[in-house]
Amino acid sequence: MHEFSIASSLAETLLDLAKKQGSTKVLEVYLKIGKLRVISLDQLTFSYEIVAKGTILEGSRLTIEETAGSVKCLNCNYTDKFEQEDLSFHFGIPPMICPRCGANLILEGGDECLITKVRMLAPSTVAESSEA
């Protein structure tokens, strides 16, 4: 289950970011994950909740945008969506040939796994005051 590894890495990255920002609580995490990553979003969310327990990430909400794949031909500029029903190529995408000119297509999207935005509490800026 590679979703747990991804969730662990995500948590480590977020904790490091929060520490650098002096934050005391992470509220929301926005991710962009390509369909070609073959990640179960339910398993990723479940794994994230497990690794977040007992940290400043606990209770934070994951918002995940799943993106479709796209291909481009560098020879004739052909572009199209890449939608593959059979994801048995899990460990490597098969060669793709341009239907117009026969050149190799390159993958332009659908394989990303990115943190796009993080909402967290800013450090407290309350000043002490004393009354005489």
C-alpha cells in the first residue's frame, strides 16, 4: 500500500513547513494528484489521518483535486487527453504514438502529486501588557 508511504512523506513535509512558519496548527492541505499515479484517494485520506494523529496535522482537512492525463506530440503539436482504462502499466507507461504523424507522444499531465496550498494558523502575536 504505497498510499501510506505517500501520506507519511506528506506529513513530514507539512510538519517541516509548519515548523519553518512557526505555525501551531495545520487546518487544510490542498493536493493535486494525477489519475496516472494510480493512488486510491480513500486510502490516502485514511493513511493521512493515521499519521496525523497526535501532531499539529490532526484534524486538518485534505482537499484533493484529481487531474486527467494529457499527451503532446513535439513533432506536430497534437494534444489530447490520456485516459487509460487498463492501469496494468502501473510501473511504467507504455510507448505512445501520435495518431497524426507517428512520432512518440510525451506525457504532459496526469502523473503529478503536488501540494498546491496549505492553510495553517499563524504564530500568535499577542503582546503582554501590565497594568499598574
